[in-house]
Amino acid sequence: MADGGCNSSLRLPCVFSPKSRQYLASFAQDGRLRIWNTDSKILHQEYVPSAHLSATCTCIVWGPCRIAKEGPRRKKRKSEAGHVEDLADLLALGTVAGSIIIYSAVKGALHCTLDGGHNGGVNCVEWHPEDGLLYSGSDDSYIVEWDLQTSKTRCKWKADRASVTSLCVSPDGKLLLSAGQTIKMWDLKTKEVYRKFTGHSTAVTNLRFATTRPPDSNGLYFLSGAAHDRLISVWQVQKDSNDKNSVVSFTLTDDPQHIDLFTSNSKEEAVRLAVVCKDGQLHLFEHFLNGPCRKPLSPSCTVQMSGLEDIPVPVPLLAAALTADTRSLLLAYGSYLQPVMERLVSGVKTPVVNVKSKVIVPGLPGHQAPVKAALGSEKRKKCTDTKENVFQTRKDNLIKKTVSRLPIPAVLPLVEELTKRMQGHPYTAVLMVRWLKAVLMQHTSYLSSLPDLVSQLGVLYHMIESRVKMFHKLTKLHGKLYLLMTQVRLGTSCFHCTVNSSATTKNSTRETRSREKPKLCLNNHTNVVYITYLMSIYS
């Protein structure tokens, strides 16, 4: 089970505590850390960092649950004598100044501060499940391993050419995932790269292990989500294969902002996944990870919160947490200053009927009749005309926005349609190239995840290859024609000079005729012979 603690700088962090989900930690615009009790729905603690105005919090991650020794002890009941409660205690807060704040929820005070490890802002923080270690990634492209007992750096190594945007430690604590320009899997014992994975064209913002199986069993899977990418990719770590492509994809409505999941311990157990998107919607997935899946998977359920106004207004979700009960879900929505926490239980609900409600059934006034066939055909014709007009646009900004809002299942049909249109009129082909460029830039990760991409895009590939070969010949022809036209212009100017010089020796009555007569035209025998001579030279 994992919590989405690393977030992009444009979104404030907000995460539930692990296991019991008793607390919600959020960092608001005023620079204060607030911890809310999810049962009582009241503010539990509030902490103001000393440099909260100059060092904005970029990510929050709860540490592993442990037995808390601090705080007043009470006499246990007989029913609690053999029960040991694991409490969520430590919180790690990454800042833009490069420091990491460790806060104790049990003490209600600062535990320690980790300084001197990074020269840039901290983008992500990840706890080791057992050894009391902490890992952090920064804009300086380094990963730092921290020892919480000494509050000092234990190890530091360069992870990528660009910023390290996401980290994740495997459930057994032996492997570490890092994301920059590519996704790398590190052996934490040797600090060497174990595997590399490519497929995202933008910064990876979320990394999560989906299974607890060892990598040598071919059953280790992890998932990733990237900025400006409406897709969650699942990768398989295989022992005897260096396959770098994703095996499963989950479709979203917008960029993934918060991810929570229940890991799979065996092939017979499905992975449960909850994803909060940038548009405020929550998507739930459940899938058995057992090899590749060719088609992207749609969510089994989508949740969108709205207000109580006459015209419902969507309320953005801040975070979501799965529980041990498969029928319940914990949500946080509204404002970061005072979020609303609600436990959602799946099942059949009775609709609320009030005075403003109106029941409409077939046979009663107000129920609309089915749409006529003629109207439907007219509507389809109008949609076809609209499609033609859209493809004729030359505005790159409009094309980019249209392609970015395109559903994932419609990407491949659009590419096929563009390929057909590129084989038509040259003017239409130029317009289709603009669309194709936008599709390839926006949906690179999805297209690269398709196992049979070569066969599906074979026509497009051969067409581009043939046109590239023809371009070299056209360039040569363009050069020859340019030289030809230059010589024609030069011969024309020399001919005019000869005619004008001979005309000056004649009388004034024939001077006008001599000036009008020698005008150059392509039917003139002299010019035809001259052009034929030039073509024999440059052919």
C-alpha cells in the first residue's frame, strides 16, 4: 500500500496517513502544516516551520507506522492487553530551499531538520520501510540517502542529467525507483542501476510498486504517471529480458496528481488503484497483473464531487485513500485550509427527492420522445462537415488543444485517418502533417506502449520514408531549374542590349518599330535554341 506524497510544484501536497488512515496532512497557501483527524473531522495539530515564507513545502510523505514511546501512558484495558497499536508518527516535508523537515505527529513538534544534502529544491521524498533511512531527489539531479539517527547524509550519488522528480522504494527495501529523463531502478546495496525504462516524454511525477514479488520471479510490477500525460503506465521487471516498454496502461481524463493503491501479493490477487486527476476527478481501477495487455484499460468507477447549488458546480478532490474494506473509500476535497473529509461507501443509494424534484417517466407529459431518424441523419451530416472544417485549420494552438483533449482510445484511429488524408492532395497533406506532429508530441508515451506499433503505423512509416528519398531528388531538380532560369534571364538581357545598339543607327521613322519588334517570347526560334543548349549542359 502506498500513498501519493510527491506532487508537482503547481499543486499543494495533501496525503492520508498509512494503514488506519486516521490522519490527513495538508500544506496550505499560508505555509502551515495541518494534521486533521479523519474520524472526528477536526484539526488535530498545526505546525508553522521557521522558514515557512521562504521555503515552501513541495512534498509530504508519512513514514512507516511504528510503536510510539512518547506521550503520556494510560492503563490498558483487559481487551487491549495483547493488542499493540502501530501509530503514524513521522512526516517528511521537502522544501524548495533544499532542506527536509521531519515532524513528529506523536510529539506534536519538530523531530529534526536535514540540511546540506542538496543544492536545489527537493522534489520528492521516500522512506525506507525498515532501516530508518530516508531518500530524497532534487533539482540538482542527485539522490541523497539520509540516516535519521544521526540526521546526516549517509550516501549521495548522481541519478540523472536532469532533475529527479519522483522516487519509490520497493516493499522489501532492496530496490529504488527514480525518475528524471528516464526511469531507473537502483540496487540500494551497490547503488548501481539494475534496469532502465523509457516511455514518458515529460517529467514523471508518480512512481509506485504494484506488487510485492521479487524481481527474479518475473512478477514484479510498478506503475508511473507523468505531467501532461493522461495515462498511467505499468512496467514489468523481467529477469532475462531488457524490455523497456510498458505492459499495461490505464486511461485518465487529465494529469495524475495523487495515486494510492493496494499492492498485489500473488497472481490471484488484483491490484486496486485510485487516481486523483488534475481536473478533480477520481478514477478507480482493479486489474490482475499477469503479462501485457494490448488495449488501455478504462476505470471501473469515476467519482466527481459537486456542490449543493441549483446548478451543480464540480468540487476538486485533493486526495483519496483506499481502505482494507473494498467497498469503502476515504476522500478529501474542497480547500487546503479546511478540507472536507468523507468516507464513501459503494452500493445502491436512494435518491433524495424534495420539492424541486420532478419525476419524468415514459407516458407522462414532459418525457421526450425518441429522436427521429431524419433529424439524426442531419445531425451526423453536420458533424461530418464540422470534422472537415477542423482538419482544414492552420492554427497550431487550436490543433494542439484539440489533440490534448482527445480520449486515449481515439488516438490510433486519428493517426490512421491522418495517414489516409496525407495520401491525397498536396495541400491537404501539408495540413495533416501539422496534426500528426501534434499527436506524436502529445501522446508519445501511449503510442510507444503499443506492442504492434510497427504494423499499425507501417503505411505512415513507408510514406514518410519515400517522401524523404524523393526530397533529395527534388532538391537537385530545384537547383538545376534555378540555374536554367538564371541563364535565361542573362541571355534575355544580352539580346536586348544588341537590339538597342543596332537600332540607334537607323532613321527615326523605323526606330519605334525596332524597339517594339524584338520583344522576347518563348516561341522565338533563337530563344528555343538557346534554352535547348542550356538544358544539354545542365542535364
